[in-house]
Amino acid sequence: MITEIIIYGLSLGSIYALVALGLVLIFRATEIVNFAQGEMMMVSAFVYFSLYSSGMGVFPAVVLTLLFAVVLGTVMNQLVSRPLIGKPIFASIMATIAISILFRSLVGIIWTHEDLYIDPSVSMILHDFGWFRMSPYQGLIITVALAMVVLLYLFLKYVKLGIGIKATAENPTAAELVGIPIKRVYLTVWIIASVISAVAGILIAPQSGLHTTMGTRLGLKAMPAAVLGGFGSIPGAIVGGITLGILESLAIVYLPTEVYDVFPWVVLILVLLIKPDGILGTPEVKRV
Amino acid sequence: MENLKAVVIAIILIVVIVLLFMFKAEEVSPGITDTEEVTPGVTDTEVLIGNIQDLSGPMAYLGGELKHGAELYFRHVNESGGVYGRKIKMITEDHQYNPAMSLGAAKKLLDQDGVFCLFNVIGTAPATALFDLVQEREIPLIAPATNASTMSNPFKRYVFATDTPYDAQGRIMSNYIVGRGDTDIKFGAIYQDDDFGKDCLKGIREGAEAHGIEVVGEEPFQRGGAPEFGPQLTSLREAGATHIFLALVLETVHVLKTAEAMGYSPQFLGFAPASDPKVAQAAGTAAEGFITNIYMVPPSHPTHPSAVLYRELLAKYDPEHTPGFYNFYGFAGAQVLAEGLNLAGEDLSRERLVSGMEKMKDFKGSPHPSITYGSIDRAGGTETILLQVTNGAPSPITGFVGEG
């Protein structure tokens, strides 16, 4: 049984990890804490729902949704991120919270405030693999999440623009001085974050259903996932998201019903007490 | 010195403001008391009632439907000459499903609009927020739009519930399970961790206790929690649950689908909100055999007088509007209120509406099971219709059944 529970946690945690990844990426490059990350996922999930329901097939619907995510990322960069760069962190928090509320209302007006359901394109039936049981759907979520992480890693390590992102994250002024086009870096980061969120939205929609608040639920879990892994660390976001998902699933089964909901938060506090920079975070040293 | 001057000015300002408020409160208060001579909201030609809905919050869709349905019936009453010649006029305020805003809306309706009574406040928490206000100011609140047992229990003189409460629904479904001959029963429950879910859970526990059935697992779910029911279901399966009650609304779909994927097939039972055909439709094959219940006849009922009248009026006044359960639910509440106004007599006051409602015995003029109120009975309906999903749609397997 325990392996089954862990796999539930793993697939849920993969989704947390994807949303957290977007969050961390934006924070690293722009120092903006994007409270609308979950909502960006939600908007893309609704777009996918409409495209898929029109009967165009899964593949074209996914491609068009990802294109939409590119546009959404660009718009967020131009209208939200640009004016906020270099401003106090509170300004970015308030602005992105406002955007998240705006997105929820807009989606409610354009689509509906009610729950919508979408069929999974792969089977959700659990298959027996001897010592564990897993559905093709869970397998897909975990594989896609893993693939996104590997792609992102390769991009940051080997592609020039990706290296530019890392450089900008380290020191934007120096990066600009050595000729890195930091405006293009910011734009790229927002587009990547938006696309990753869209992937998470498409993956989770058959399981969670579509609702204007689905992004808030997941976005709020991505925050502690990012913190758990060390806010600002990309591998940390993955480790944090998956840890949170597994802890949550185990807590539901093995802890009394009264306490299981707070359990992941207790772990979060403990981790922060012992290692304030998160599991994979590195202590930030400020030179005076 | 500068500081002292500022402090003095501030104190004077505060005193002036406080005095202004006291003066204003004194001015308003005579209007609030309900004297026998002048009943607010009632003239020879009109009775003004206050309706509070969710028009822009999470249940905005339902709120709009309820309002529309109630207006449909009032329009019919008014065009047939009204109640004792008085036309029913309804003013609707929006509470966005927020209890604090519900209270504000009620005060606005009473103090500014001067309504006679309150009608059909949607939601358990927003309706509960009004209990103290209606008790203190002796305002009847008719047909709050919720199945919560707390509307009628404990007794509140001014609150008249119409729907068979959730706890009774749980007990009636338990009776049904035992009555149809299921053996080796072990109950499990997944419930929404709020007033609604806990009310259902109370009924499940009481139903189990009445038949000596063990409840092997109770799993709370928070709207806003993880959208994953695998762990809860695994836990219930390990505990050996054979019958699982789902005190959820739309999440019911996810639970049914997850259980199907796991190859786990206990008898699932749901409460009134899950009887929406959309739930069965969305869950597809996973919903086959799912038992729910409903506290009034559906708008599509072929012969029930209320359902027939509803469809006629909708076709006459608003043929564009799609018939629907919640639209009919607003209509149903309006039928109960209109009957109460009728029983209250020509010389209308708030106290006479209360005694008029108390005179209602075995009333069958609404889609609810027969409604009876008494001097200490505010429960309205006590029976429910059980439904079971077959071929993708919930269909009735009983008529109205009570706990007896």
C-alpha cells in the first residue's frame, strides 16, 4: 500500500514542482515573487479545455495552448514585470496578487465560475507492476515533469540565453555591462515560466477539474514547495515540490484526520528552523 | 506645546464624531421597533420582501437562478391578484457568499429599504450570520437556501427552514442500505471540512449507530486542499469500508473516478448537492450505481402540480430560460412564503406571519415533501427521494421517504 500512496504523492508533487519551478525561475532572474503563478496555470488550463472540447485532438490543442502560454508570458513581462523590476518586493507581491484576482474574475466571466471536467487522454486505471501500482496517467505526469526539468537544465547550462539567465540572476548590473541582453533574459524567463505552468495545468486538469480557484490551491502549495527546497534554487523547487506531495499523501493515510492537514507545514517550519535556506538552498551572504 | 494642541484637537474631533453617531443612532432607532400600528414594508397594495443571494461570488450562478425562480412565482401570484390584494415585491442584495456581507445586506434591506421579512438567503454560513439579527429584531427569515440542520435545530422562532436537513438525509440513506438487505456493512466517509460536511457526518454517524454499524474511516477534505483522493480511498479500502458516504459537492466526480481507476468499488452514497445530473454525467461509468438523494421533486417531474406550474410559467414569461433544479428551488421557496403570507391573514404583521407559518400543516403546494410547522417546529420537510445512477443519469428508486 505504501508504494501506491508514494506514487500518488509523486504525481501530485510533480505538479507542485512544475509550478514552483516557474516561481523560482522568475524570482531568480527578476526578484519578483509571482503570486499569480498558479493563476497563469489556471488560465492556460481553461484555454486547453476550450481547444480540446472543440474536437481538434490532443496534440494540436496542446501546441496551441503552449503558444498561448508564450503570449501570456510575454504580456506578463511587458505589463507586470517591467515596471516592477528593481522596485521593493512588496510592490511586486501586491501587484501579482492583484493580477491573480483579476485572472480568476476574468476566467469566471469568460468561461464560468462552476467546475468543468475534462477527460484524461490517457488511462487513469492503475496497473499492477508487482511491487507497486501506477496508472499511465500518473506515469505521464511524472515523466513530463522530469522531461521539463531536464530540458530546463540543459537550456540553462548550454544555451547562450540560458547562461545569460544564470548570469543575470547572479548580478544583473554586471550581466548588462558584459553585454547580456537582460531585457531579453527577463522576457525569456517569463515565457518559460508561463509554458511550464501551462504544462502543469494541462496535466492536472483531468484530475483536479477546472475551476477558477484551481490555481490558488496549487499556487499556494508551490510557495512552500519552493521555500522547502530553498527559495531561488531550481533543483530545490523540484525536491521541495515532490517532498511536499509525498508528505501530504502519507499524512492523509497515516496521521489522525485532525492533524494531517497541518503536517506538511510543520515539516516546513522544522526544515526552516534547522536549515533556514531550505534543503538545497545556499546561504546568501550580503557584503557590507 | 505643538503636541498638546494636536492632542486637544484630536480629542475634540473624536468627541464630535461620537456625539454625531449617538445622535444618528437615536434618530434611527424609533424606526426599527416594530409597532403593531405600522408594519414596515406592508401597504394595502404591496408587501416588500428582502432577498439575499450570491450574485458575484463563488455561487453566483446558483444565486441568479434562485432569484429568477422566486421572481417567476411572485409574478404569477401578482398577476393573479396578489395575496389579499397585495403584490409581492422582492428586493435582492448580493452577499458574495460572505457572512459579513450577508449581515450588512440584511441591515440595509431592513433599515434603508424597510422590507417586511427576509427570504431565501443562500448558503449555510451567510444564513447563520443572520440568526442573532432576526431574533433581536423579530424579523421572519423564510426558506433559507440551505439543507443545514442548524436552520431548524435548535429552534429559532423567526427562522423557517424548508429542506430536509443533511443529517436526516444521512440517516435515511443508512436506513435504506440496511433495509435493502446489505450485510457486513462498514461505513466510510469523505467529507468537506466545513458546516455542510460536518452536518452530513453527524447524520452518517447517527445512521450507523442506529443500526450498530461501524464507521471505519472519516476523511476530511478541504476545498483548497490537494486535488487528489487516492490516499483517502486507499486508507478507506485498507480499513475495509463497504459503503462510503461522500459529503462533497463537485469533488464527488474525482472520488468516483479515482476509485474506478483503483479498481475499488464500494457502494458510494452522496448528499443532495451531488444529485445534480452533471455529477453523474462528468463521472461517466464511475458513477454507475451511485446513490444520492434529493429533498424535492425535480422540475422535470411529469405530474407534480408545482413542477407542471413551473414549466408553464417559465414557458409563458421567460421561454428563453432553461429549466433547472436551482431555478425551481427558488420557485419552491417562493411558494412556501406565499402560502405563509396567505395563512397570516389580511391584517399582516411580522408576528402574524410567524403564526401564519405555524398554521401550515401538511402543505403540498410546493415541490418539497409535505411541509408542516408548529409552535416549536421549524423543520419543514423531513423526507427525501433516493436516487441511483443508472445509464449515466440519476433516477428515483423511492418516493419521498422519511426516517420512520
